[in-house]
Amino acid sequence: MSSTLQNFKQPALDFLSYVNASPTPFHAVQSSKDLLAKAGFQEIKEKDSWASTCKPGGKYYLTRNGSTLVAFAVGKKWAPGNSISMIGAHTDSPVLRIKPVSKKGGEGFVQVGVETYGGGIWHSWFDRDLGVAGRVMVRSSDGSIVQKLVKIDRPILRIPTLAIHLDRQQDFSFNKETQLFPIAGLVAAELNRTGESGATPQAENDEFAPLKPMTERHHPYLLDLIAAEANAKVADVLDFELILFDTQKSCLGGLLEEFIFSARLDNLNSSYCATAGLIESVADASALDNEDSIRLIALFDHEEIGSRTAQGADSNVLPAIIRRLSVLPSSSSANSGESTAYEQTLSTSFLVSADMAHAINPNYTGKYEPDHRPELNKGAVIKINANARYATNSPGIVLLQEVARKASEDVGERVPLQLFVVRNDSSCGSTIGPMLSAALGARTLDLGNPQLSMHSIRETGGTHDVAHSIRLFAGFFKHYSSLSKTIFVD
């Protein structure tokens, strides 16, 4: 294999490790934390004062709810009110989530109740080998309640389709409430099992519990598996947020391995590239010596359901953090910044909203605007919409072009860009870009790597596009401070 091909392939392989380890937003945040910690970033907490912690030249990260992460590196020449270069992405994807009371059954089958999260292509979830992963709240031996991540990485659930002999409808349709329940086993086997968990319903003389016990709300054997994965007793499992995921591993595909076949490309592909791009931009020991900006990534939860949660992009997460960062004192001053530092910072900052884009599907070419047909492995796609479903405007496009030029010079290889608008007779999705640009007043641009089958349980992306985006994002962080001063827009 040529060194050039390997340069593109290795970032894709690194992404595969990331996405395979991250079936849920909680796991994606943990995967990003691991990468950041390895690169020398220090964990901080929102609840603490940062006055004595965050210093020019430092690298930090924090989380909210365990499913949203913000990381940043402070330039050594930082001064209150200076700009922040930002990349925003999201950690969630359309999934099936286990209901609070999931214990179901019928016709001799053990079944699990699930609800839909986001706008998934739900027919793609049928006949897949499904595992369970997420967050479990566990009571510790000292009485405290802690969060533990679990990942049952084997096929324990399946949603069976109806045989074609029994339903010859041309279009596959189904009821999401009654026909999307996975089967988990057979009642006969459940009754005959010899588990040692002691997972039995609550006795009348037990301590009062406001809610029905977990063993009545969920199948006992499912609780056994969850408790074992959390290294806890069933009785100590108090609640959980668990989703179903495809246990088939993400991989490279195609005749020349030019494709990525994977779940959750939307939007863990962007989350990974943002994390890797930030790390790459500060890999050199002197990277922050002449930097007067802050380089920041924000990986939000709940984009797929509107972002209006405490850990979503339409919350105070980013504004609150920017407000605190805007008044960080410089290395030559102990003051707390100016009263207008927050507004000054926002007026000169820039946000790249990184979310996946639609690649041309050769079987449905009529669905695409003829002059805007993004291709796999041809670089990140700048997304434009006249009705502001995306936040891109011409100064942002000019800036990204200049960033791509600089990034190409940095790595000695082209860092290409593409353009996309949706057809006038088609609906257009949206991203965190418009809501954040409106809330912050900061200049914003929407882009993302091209992909096929967006919101399917199994999506397709381009192998080379991982490297393209990492290089673009690293270049954005490295060159924003100097380039932004050359583009004059009030």
C-alpha cells in the first residue's frame, strides 16, 4: 500500500475504533475524554471556579450529564475579549430506547418494550443483531449512587420481520408502537433458567419504594445481564437509560476499502474528527505560544430531538462556558477582564457546525439538485440554505476556503471542499448551527462529511473523508486567528 493511501486509511481505522467503542452518547463522551486525556488535556468541572485552574497555554475538558463534552486549549497570548474558534457537533443518533417499563411478552416470547428516539429509518432495525448499552444508576456499598456505563456487546435482541408469504405488501410498513418490539428469548427458557441474582418481585414487608421495583418493570434476566455488566447486584440497580445498538462492527468496505460501513456516522464521524482535529492542532509543544485565541470543541447531546435540553445545543452550555472563558486573565495580567469581554469575544469568534451531509445516491439522482451532488471521498461539504436551515453565508465560505488552502500547505496534500443545497421541491434538515448562531451572534458555517443512508442503522461514508476533515479542522484551529483578521465584514 502506498504511503499516501495509508495516510488516508489510518485515520479511518482510528475512527472505526472510536465508533465501535461508542454505542451511546455516554460512551462517545468517554471515548473523546480518553483521547483528550492521552493528549494532555486536564479535566475540570462546571461547578468549580476556573480562576486558579484555567491558564493561558493550558488544555482542558469538561462534561455535562456525561453525554455532552466541551474541550478547549487557551493560547499563551490570550487576553480577555479575544476570539474563540469553535467546532460544534453532536453525540446522539436515532435509536430505539428501552422503555421505563419494558417487560412485555406474547405467544411464548419474552419481549422488550422500546420507544423511538429521533427520526430513524426504523425499517432498517428489523432482523439485526441487537445489543444493549447506556448508563446505569447503581447504589454503592457506602450508600452513594453512581453512574456506570454498560455495553452488552452481543446479540440478545432482534426485531423479526413478517414472512413475505404472510404479507405481500409492496411497501414495507408497520406500526411503531405494536410491531417494533424486539424478542429477547422464550418464556419457557426464562422460567427454567437457574440464575443466582435473586431477582424477585418486592415482598409486602420490604422497605417502601415509590416506584414499582425494577424486577417488576423489566425482565429479570435482562436485569441480570445489566447488573453483571455494571459489576453490581440486581438489587442495587436503581434505574437506567439504555438503548439498542447493532452489534455488527463498523468496518471499511468496497473493492478498495474506499467506504466506511457503520452505525452512527451521523454524527460520531464529526465528533471524532472535531476531537482529533483539536488534538492535532496542539500536538506541537509550541502550538499555543503565539496563539491569542481559544480553540474549542463542543459535542452536544440531543440534536436529533431538537437540542432543547440541559445538555443540548439550545441550552446555556456553550454561552455559559464562553462567558467564563471570555474573562480569563492573560498571562501578563491578574485582572478578571473587562465588563464587555463576553460581547467582544462573540463578535470576533467563529463556529463551524459539523454535522453529516448527503452524498449523491446513484439510485436516486432525481432527489438531488443537479449542480450540487456531493461525492464520497471528495472532502467536507459546506451546506447552504437560503431559508437559514443552515447558518452558512459568503464570508464563512471564504474563510473556510482560506483554511483549506492553509491546511493543504500544512500537510502537503489537498484538503478539498464541496457545496450543497437541497432542491427547491424538497424539505431541508437543520443542525445546531442556526440555533447557536442566533443565540451567540457569532459567525457560523455548516458543513459535514458526505454520507449515504443517513439515519439508517447502517450508514455509508467515505474512507478518505475522515482524514480530509481532521486536516481541515486542525487547519481551522491553527490559522483562524490570523485569517479572521484579513476578512473584513461588520
